[in-house]
Amino acid sequence: MGQLRANSDRPLADRVGCEPYCGANLLDRLSSSSTLEFYYRYMMAREREVVLQRVSLKTGTVLSVGCGWHPGRHLFPAPAFRLVAVDADPARVAGVESAGRADQAFVGYAGRLDLARETFDVVLYRLVLHHIVFHEPLHACFAEATRLLRPGGTLVAIEPGLWHPVGLGLALANHTGLGVAAHATPDDIPLSPRRLLGEARRAGLVPELHAVTYAWRRLVPALQRALRPLDTALGSRPRAAGFGHTLLMVARKPY
Ligand SMILES: C[S@@+](CC[C@H](N)C(=O)[O-])C[C@H]1O[C@@H](n2cnc3c(N)ncnc32)[C@H](O)[C@@H]1O
């Protein structure tokens, strides 16, 4: 993993969280905000569809790690779900709290959370593991999820996939040092489906993989719409799911 940094002599707060975002990047110059919005709305609906099908919970306690501004209420609505949100960035935690998007929010670091074991029905990593992997291996995040989940509980991870053409392009840009110029950050590391599944299994979970979508947020809406039938037709087939642009892994903790 070329991006991994030997930086353990820096303070912890400097070694976690997302790297700065460079607005002057190529892809953002090419994309309109309405195109991005069109995609995000669909992506959230599609995530909801898969979670509803595969996580058979009507109520429960959810821990959203790396909650950002959006801790996952679209997947686990109030008041049925109690949502606890954690992020390395105090500004995002304050934002989530003041907007009332979670029942509780605090600053904390994935893999280093001081929470009681077996207290959550769901642990959610949405678009965060692919940032964390820039700084450190993912084992601690998966081991922590297993520790915090109740028996029968579910880890839900939603991350960009490496095997999609866009994921391969991103990895190539990162590898050649063009990551920031092309797509704004150096820590946008698409994850291989095999790695996600392997990490979950090593942590004692029983995973399954789905593709949220095979489309890409930069494509014109007509093309995005044309690709949508693939998502429902192929997105939950074991051999095809791993080629999605965005992957959704559901991993259960056995009783
Ligand atoms: C791309 S945002 C995703 C936010 C949110 N989950 C969502 O789906 O919109 C990634 C978030 O992960 C947080 N983050 C990155 N590394 C972290 C870590 N090691 N521990 C906790 N949060 C982290 C960042 O501060 C950022 O808010």
C-alpha cells in the first residue's frame, strides 16, 4: 500500500480524519452541481433499498463512525433508530449535533473508540474506510465493529470500489501522484471487494457484498439513468457486485 504513512510520531489528531480538499481539481471543474445532486439523491435511495432488503431491523441502536455532516439518517430514520455519531472532526460533530441529525454525537477516532462492547445493533462506515486506509490498515476498524456489535448485529460499510473503471482510474491517478490534481484529495483510495470481505471475515463477521451503483456521479444524468437497470439486475449477484462503483457490504456478527 503505497499511501500508508509511517507517521506515528505526529499527534493522533493530525493522523486521522480527511486530508485537505483541493477545490482546483480537474474533475470538479468538469462536473455541475446539479449532475452531482442528481447522483447523490439516487445513491441514497439505492442504499436505502439495499439496506431495507438485507438488514431486517425495524428499530435499534446505530453507531455511525466517520459520520461527517450526514450520519446516515436516510438509512436508519428517527425515532425508530437511536443514532450515535462519531467523527474525528469537531466541526462536523458540532454540525450534526446542531442540526439534530443524530441522537448523540462526539469526537472520536475509528479503531480507538472507548465504548462498551456489544451495545450496537448496527455499526455504519459510510464513505470513511477509504479515507482511513490512507493513514493506517483497516483491521482495527473491523475488530472494533465486531467488539461493539451485539450478537446478531450488522456492520454496514459503503465505500468506492477498486474494480470499477472509475476506481481503477482513481487508483492509477493516486499511484502516479496525480490524485490531488485529478480529484482533489490524496486520501480517496478505492477499496477492493476482496479486501473488504477479507477484513470482515478476519474480524469474525459473515459478509455479503452488493453494488449500490455501476454509474458515476460525473456522468450526465441521461447516462446515469441509462445505467440504473444494471444496479437492480446485477448489484446483488455475487460475481457482479464487486464491480460496482460504490460497494455496500453487510456483515453480520454471529450469535
Ligand atoms: C467522506 S466523509 C463521509 C461522511 C459521512 N459518513 C457521509 O456518508 O456523508 C468522511 C468522514 O470521515 C471522517 N474520518 C476520517 N477518518 C476518520 C477516523 N479515523 N476516525 C473518525 N472519523 C474519521 C472525516 O472527518 C469525515 O467526516
